[in-house]
Amino acid sequence: MTMLRAGLAALLLALPAAAQAADGPTLYKRCAACHLATGAGVPGAFPSLKTEPAALAAKPDGRRFLVLSVTRGLSGPLVADGKTYRGVMPAQATMKDDEVAAVLNHVLDAIAAADKTVRRFDADEVAGIRKGGATLTSRQVAELKAAIK
């Protein structure tokens, strides 16, 4: 039994850092450059993340929009919280699927205060959405939002 415990401990210590869970709050620091640490955004320049992400995450098309916003970026006019924004959100294409899930879950939990009934993202869901939207431009991703009911 002692050897089994020692073997398990050695195995766990040998796991690479990448196998550990992605840190949403740390990853969000990339987003905070525009959306601010609080997610309040900058009026007229960068939208708030305090309300819309929770509503979007409750709908299949909204979930797709959120993932592709991060992985493919956004450009052109976009209406958020009733205000039109005409800027650009750069794609975070180098983020791994678990990192995208972690940062979106951080927004849902810490910024948008999403109800616990709203399903959180996981790497498998992100991977599927990313693959399905791989040919979309940032402008096309922005256009997806208008069709979400």
C-alpha cells in the first residue's frame, strides 16, 4: 500500500504544468487592458462584461458567439447593452481551449455574476465551437450577435 501511494505521488508530481487547470483570473488580465479589471469597460470604446455574457451563455448561439469572440476576435459595429461599438477586439487565437473556457468562466462567475444554472464552459465545448468557426472573420463573428434571440 505504501508503494502504491508513493507511486501515485510520483505520478502526480510528474504531470506537466499544462495538465493543471487554466487560471481564469490570471488569463483575464489580457482582457482587462480594455474591459478593465472590474469588467466595466470604457464607455464609447470597450463594452462592459457585467451583464450580456451571462445572458449569452444561457443560449446555444450565445455560447458560440462568446467563444468565437475570444478565439476569432470582433470587428465592425457591435451592439452591447444597447450601445453601438465600432472598435476591434483582437483574436486570442493562441489561447488553448481550456484557457478560453477558464477566462469565459471567470467572466461568468466574477464579473457577470451569472446564475449557477448557466452552464459553464469546458475545453471540449470550446474546441468544437472553435473548429466550427475556424473560417469566420472577426467581422462575421460580430454579425453573429444580431441573430441571437
